[in-house]
Amino acid sequence: MGPPDTVIIHVGTNDLKRSINLYYVTGEVYSLVNTAKAKFPNSKIVLSGVLRRTDMAWRRIAAVNDRYDWIAKALGVTFVDADSWLEHWDLARDGLHINRRGARRLSQLYSRVGGLGGIGKI
């Protein structure tokens, strides 16, 4: 018997840049996670926090990740702060996306939290 199915929800930052109201973004993610729990009741659900970007204050990203951690606890799913797993040089030159090294590191993190045990490949 293999590892349990895992659903990893990786949330982007586009709405954070556009929206002043973090409650709207938080509500959308709450709804998404709740829907995933209902749709995949036998799966492990992992909510991955947002990643840093150079055009947004780190405090805003940290505040959102704190809210996502609360959502995970409230809904009984796993939260992982993927941003704390990455380093500055894991970002591409545009400062918005991760590069190959960052993608590899994120893949490794998701393999670990997903219960795959091995190292993911990109």
C-alpha cells in the first residue's frame, strides 16, 4: 500500500498585490481549502503559504501566511510556510518567480510534506 493521496494547494500572490483587503483573499483561500476537504475527504490536504516577491513588503506576506496558518488549523489541514524554505537566490531575476533551484527546493519540500519520503524532481 502506497502513501495516502495528498492535495497541495499552492497559493499565488497576484491577488495580494491588487487587493488592499486581506480578508477577501483569506476568505477565498478558506473556501478553496474547505472545498478541497469536501472533494477529497480521504486525502491529506496541505496549504502552502505564499512566496516572497521583491515588489511586496515581507510584512504583508508574513501577515497573509499567518492567516493561512490559522485557516489550516481551523480546518484541520497541514500548513507549510514555503517561503521560509526558500532563500533569496531561489528567486528569478524578475523577483516575482522562483528559478530552477527554487523550484527544486520547493519540490523537495512538497515531497516531504506530501509523505513521499523521497526528493522530488523537477
